[in-house]
Amino acid sequence: MNEIRYDSSFNTNEWIIIISLIVGFLVVFILPKRFSKKTTSVYLMCGVFFGFLFDHTLSVLPVRYYVINDSSSFELMDFLSHVMYAPISYLFFYLYDFFTIKPNFILVYILGWALVSVGVERLCGIIGIFHYQHGYTIYYSFVIYLLVISIWVIFYRMIKDYGEEQY
């Protein structure tokens, strides 16, 4: 088994997380408003929720398929790396609504986002945000992204079809 070498200094991976948060939330605030504040906050929380759910399912004992950032313990930067998913999820819903994705193109949209997500995760692995172990590969993440993004499409449709008052 390869032992993970942790980098304990404040460097590239921490800066990428901070810059991603700033740029991501700037994009959210700069984009023209398409949703109510309530719906916007729910869409932002989708990214944080699913990030926490899967990262803490896959990166905690007894499995611990990967470690996030510079330590196996949960730190502030780990929390911020989960918050980093918020603008991404919002952008997913925003673009889905903006382009009014038709049923014929939903699979293409889901596949496109899953591929982009895997690319971003791969970059995060190179930077040192994710450290895979115990045979975990990015191919597993691709399947997880397909699942999560499909759930997001269903969730979007539910809000669109039944209205905000239902949640």
C-alpha cells in the first residue's frame, strides 16, 4: 500500500480552494438572477450536501478511499473544499434553466457535466486536494457524478413542475 505523503504547508491546494470559492461566488452574484432567494439557496446547498455526503462516505474509516487535502483529519480547508461545490451546483441549475434543456438532450447535458466534473477532480488530484488510495480511481467518481447530476435534474424538474411552495 502506498502511504500518502502529506504536505503541511499552506500552498497550492489551499490557494486553489480559496480562489475557487471567491471566483465561484462572484459568478453566482454577477449572473442575472433566475431564481428566488429560497431556490438559489437550495441549489447552492445541493453542491455542499452531495459533496459532504459522498466525500464523507468514501473518505472516512473503515473504507477511506481517498483523503482530502493535507491531513487525514477534518480541517477548515476540508470544509471549504466542500463549500466550493456550492457555486458549481448553482451553475449547473442556472445553465440547465437558461438553456431550457429539452428531454432529448438531458443525457447529453448530464454526460457533459459528469465529464467536466471528472476533469476538475483530476486537476484537484494533481494539485493535491484529493489523494486516492485502496484502489479507488476517478472512474468511480464518474459513476457518482452521473448519479448526482441525474438526481439534480430530477430535483430541478420537481421544483419547476410543483413550484417552490412544495418545499
